[in-house]
Amino acid sequence: MAEQTGIPDNLETPENDLESCVICGDALDGIQETSCQMCGGKFHQPWSQDSDVPQCGRIGSHEDALAIVFLCDDCYFGRRP
């Protein structure tokens, strides 16, 4: 009988279960992504400078909350209603 460790053998998400970026439409990998503070959509956000992941959003500041927020490009550039 095999020993159970509680860790699945395959940690990769199947291609058809991946979510899409609200900006470019490409699949998100579950790591190099974040959610827009304004619209809630998920988009690519590279966490290192040498990443091949496109940057589909920006980091902004929220003056009232004195916080840093993530915004998709559509919300950052005012393209969403």
C-alpha cells in the first residue's frame, strides 16, 4: 500500500481549467496574476523583471485608503465604464 502524503502528484492546472486575462485573453497561470481593484477582473502581473508574462495592468495608489492597488489596463486608462 502506497504512503499518502496529502500532496497531489500533479500540481499543474489542466489547460481547459485556466482562467483568461481580461486584457489580452490569454490563459492565466495562477501565479503571475492579480485582480483589478476596480472591476475585479484577473490580469497578468509579472512578479519579476525577467518574466516572459505580459504586463496587462498597473500598480496605482488609493489616496483615501493610503494603499497600493492593482488595476487592469482598461481601468487604469479609463477604458471601462
